Amino acid sequence: MIEMKNVHKTFGTNAVLRGIDLSVAKGSSLVIIGGSGTGKSVTIKCILGLIEPDSGQILVDGKDASIGDRDAFLARFGMLFQGAALFDSLPVWQNVAFRLLRGSLKRPRAEAREIAIEKLRRVGLTPDVADRLPAELSGGMQKRVGLARAIAADPEIIFFDEPTAGLDPIMAGVINDLIREIVVEMGATAMTITHDMNSVRAIADNVAMLHDGVIKWNGPVTDLDTTEDPYLHQFITGSATGPIAAIR
């Protein structure tokens, strides 16, 4: 569903992506891990077209992502942002239905509200939450609202940016389980960025480790604990010694 071929991106003198080769099979869940500042978010932004690569090719469902109807292209994606990124001035249901109230996916207002309430139910929130403001919700509830918004338009591809950041271990486990259930239920293709190894094991079919602008390791999540790759081993064990410098 997603294929990156020798993708490069430099900002000034900082070469962030140095030849990314990566593929995500349709209906599978890929998790990208790596230290802060290694280019994980830039990778997703390049796929979405928010950042233009300097060179290389990105294909979505076999077609060049840079060519064609931009609105139709973006309509295929859903996104769960780090920190939920809800609109403070909008009630919960309008946050969830944001894409359904405007643009090419626009639905009648009453229908959009019904869809929003159904998606809230899917993530374990009751209909009474729909008319609250985000500030009235806990961090875990806000994250669920963000997840409901990500799936509101039934996207084919969903990106998750640090889905458990700022959550306690129990709520993080709940969010991980929800993500896995929803991705499988929808048959969606998923790409997740995270530092949380519990999330990796709960969400991933495959894992890619990004370091120094290249994919250092890529394989099934079941191979994480048996690999001899020094970069991956240091990252998943949290060791201060190894090929990854502790101070960057």
C-alpha cells in the first residue's frame, strides 16, 4: 500500500532522510521506532505530501503520491496526532466529524453528528461526551476522541504519532488494544511512530528502525528479541552503550 524508494530530505545542512527504502503491505501494521530527531515524523510528512522530498519516489497503492487529485489522495488517510491535537473551541462531536463537515467528504450536519457519536462509542466513550469541550476531558479521553476522529471517515490508511505519549501505563494499554482492534476490524493499513516498546509489541506486524536517516533494521515484530542487530538491540534494551550515541 505504501512504498518509499531511496527517499532523501535535507534541511539546510541537516540531512534527515538519507535514502529511505520502506514498504507497508496492504492491511498490515508497521511501527517505526528510533531516537528523537531521527526523521520519523519527516517520513510520515513526506508520504502525506506536507514535505516534498529532495529525491526518491513515494508510491501509495502503486501510484505516485505526488501526482493526481490532492483532496482525493488525502481523503484516504486518517491521523491520530501526538497529544490528540483537538480544537479547543469545538465540542467533541465536531472534532470527531471535522472532515465530515467540510471539503470533499462533507455530509449533512445531522448525519455527521450521528457518525461522530458512533465512532465515539467505538472507542469506548458514551454519547454524552459528544457535547463537551476537550478541556472537560481527561488526557485518556482526549486521546480516544483523537482516535475517533482518525477513523471517522473510514480511511484506508491510518497514521499514529506517539499514540500513548503522556498516558499512564493502564490507559496506554487501553489505547494500544483499541488501535489494534480497530485496524484489524477496518482492514486498514497502519503506520505508527512510537518510542514505547509496549506499543510496538501490541500494535505492530512489522517494525522498522530508523537511525541516521536510513532504515537500520526491518522485520516482523516476532523477530525483535532474537535479532543480533546492535542498533535495534541497544534501542529495545535502553542500554547507554552501543552504536547509538547517548547524547545527540
